[in-house]
Amino acid sequence: MANPKLYAGAKLREVRTRVGLTQKDFAAKLGVSLPYLNQMENNNRPVSTSVVLSLAQEFGLDVTELSAGDGERLVSDMREALADPVFAADMPPLADLRLAASNAPALAHAFLDLHRAYRQTHERLASLDEALGREDARARPSPWEEVRDFFHYCDNYIDAVDRAAEHFATVEGGHDNIRAAAVSKLGNAGITITFEDSDTLRNYDAQAKTLSISTRAAHESQTFQLVLQVALIRQNALLEATLDLARFHSTEARAIAKIGLANYFAGAAIMPYGAFLDAATKTRHDLEQLATRFGASIEQVCHRLSTLQRPGAKGIPFFFVRVDQAGTITKRHSATRLQFARFGGACPLWNVHRAFEQPGQFLRQLAETPDGVRYISLARDVSKTGGRFGAPVRRYAIALGCEVKHAPHLVFADGLDISRVDAFEPIGISCRICERKTCHQRSVPPLERQLSVNPNTRGVLPYAVN
């Protein structure tokens, strides 16, 4: 089968801008003519093999970035937004969406921002929120959504923070004793650490320079909070500089993102990139072995695996998601082509929902999305106790997975017959944009299909999808 043509105009322009070269000088570096470069940057011609090699040799570009990036996510996000009933016309052809994502990503992002603003305004009006009159009338994404999208479009990998965390773990502290290293650094900063029986997991008093950690938290959670506090104190300049580059629209979003970056630092310090990637490869991504090796929880290990996207040293591209008992996605990231529903719940056929029924067990699933891509998914419940009698238990389920082509590198794929077509369960993104006609768990009709309703016939669904 012939290799598909590679169109990466936006990435070429990004590289050229980053190195500060004119089109003429950039073309000379790549060994092509100026008109040829211009055609490639405008996606009128595919990127040739010789140009790919030149990008790697001249600029050290990880060539996998040419086919990755925002493109597939933007296409998926636009398809979902365009499935909104407000767009009465037919869905634009997939080819048009891919051209928009490739040639005009800023315009695609602006469209998604506009649709998000419409939805937020519509939802506020529909719910007759009493606080509507007191809120800023300008429609913007919520601070939480803005931060979520920031990490989403960074591939959940923040290079400067990740490398700083790795340096702290391997040079300053040594990743075999990261807890002691964090305690030492905080002590050197004049901070007194106490462990108290408290509902508050972590409390730092900047004036008194005291840090209190709850004894009710699990040992790995205590360690995580200690390292997180190190990030907030010793890496404040780095975190603030990263936030400046992100240009958040509100102080609330910036504050949420700062906590997110501190959390990122803590996870990357407890599981430093090089050592963690090496251990993950050697254990074939055995989550329990990795959790024991690095003193982390299963959820922390899964989240860290989804961030291993350092250029030139990438791990397996995983997706990671956490849902609550209502099916609401509370954490999500995908370094794969699998995209999660931005508006609404996840597909009910996904095994992450069944994890609540079998607590304490890893559930494996072979799944296929409507685009024909096949995945292996591992799901498990992660209950979080309050640490005392009568305290509420927070119940979540997590899922970690990747494309099935990576199965030989996964211990949890052992024994699964990936050669059988019928072994793969059909899953989708969300019901309203799913193309499957006969799904027995469909909650709403697909917006891209015509329906026929026969009052004299009733099947699994009260309508037929044409």
C-alpha cells in the first residue's frame, strides 16, 4: 500500500518562525526552491521525504511531529461542535475540516471558542441562573475549560517544567528518595512541616512559614503534596513565566493553571522522565510495578504515562481519562487519535463505566471507534476515602489505553486475541455525532442522519437511522 501524502504546512511555518528564517533562507536550508517551499507551506504540495530528512538534520525536528500536533484534535472538536442543532445545514465534508485544521488552525480555534461562548450563554439563559445578572455578560470559556484546553493542546507535556522536575529529582534529590529531598528543600527554605489529623490535605501558611500535611492521606498523596509545595516555592519563577506565555483570559484561569503546573511538576519529579520511561519500557507498562517502584498511586502512574511526549524521546501515545459515577469526565488527555466528548458524557459502551461494578480489578477491553481505529483500554475504579469513619468516599474510575498496534509492549495485552475482528467492541465519542446506526445504548439520535419513525414497529430504538 502506498504511503499517504504528508501535508504539514502549518508545522513548516511554525518551524521557520521559531528559527527566525525568511522563506528564502529556510528553502535554502531544506534544499528546495522558494516556490516549492511556498506551495508546501500552503498545503498545495505534500512534504517530500528529502524535506523531512532535512528538517531532522538541520533543525533537529522530531519528524513524528509533522503528522501529530493539533490537526486530528481540531478536526474531532470541530465535528462535534458542528453537530450542534444550531447548525441546521449538513456537516461540511471531512476533507474541508482537515484543510481548515491544517491551513488555518487559528481560525479553527476561534470557531471553537465562538461555539463554546454560544453554548455557555445559551445554558445560562436556559437554566435561568439567578446569578446571571451579576455575572460578566461577556461570553468566554470558563476558567476551568480554558486551563483544560491549554494542557490539551500542549499534548499534556510542558517541556521546561518537566525538565526542571527531572533535574530536581535526579540531581538535587535523587528519585529514590524524593520525599526526603522535598522535606530537605522545604526545611532549607525555613519552612516547618507538621503532619496532623485533618480533613485538609495540605495547608501552607506563608506568613508563619508552616506546612501542614494530613495524616489521613495515603503515603503517596502526602509525598505528592510535599513536592507540589516545593514547586510553588522554589519554581515560582518558572511557573509564572510559563503562565505568561499561555496568556490566559482571566486571573481565575491563571490561578487554576498555576496549580495545574505545580501538580505537573510534582508528578514529573516523583516519576522523572528518563527513569520512568526506561522503567515503563522494561516492565511493559505494568502499572502496579511502576507504582511500587516510584512510590506513586495507580492514577498518578496512568496520568504520567499520558505525558511522555518529549520530542526525540517519546513514549507510547496513551489516552487517560477519569470519570465520576455520573459518567462525567473529570480528567482527560489523549496523545492518540481517540478524542473525548467535550460536550456531554463519554460513550456508555466504554469499559471505564463498568469499573464501578467490579472494584479493585483491572478491566481490559478491545475497542474500535467509528473511524476504524482499534484500541486496547484498561479501566479500574479508584475510590478515595476520607480517612475517618463517616467521611464521604469519592468514587472515580480511570482508563488508560492506546492503539492496539502497541499491544506487544503492554503487559495488560497478554492473552487478548487481537487478531479477531469480533473481539473489538464498537465505541464512539458521543451519541449525537456517532455514526453507528444500530447501537443498543444510543441515548439521542445522530444529528447527521435522517430518521424514520414507524408507529407500528418498535425495535431497540423507537426510530430507524437511515
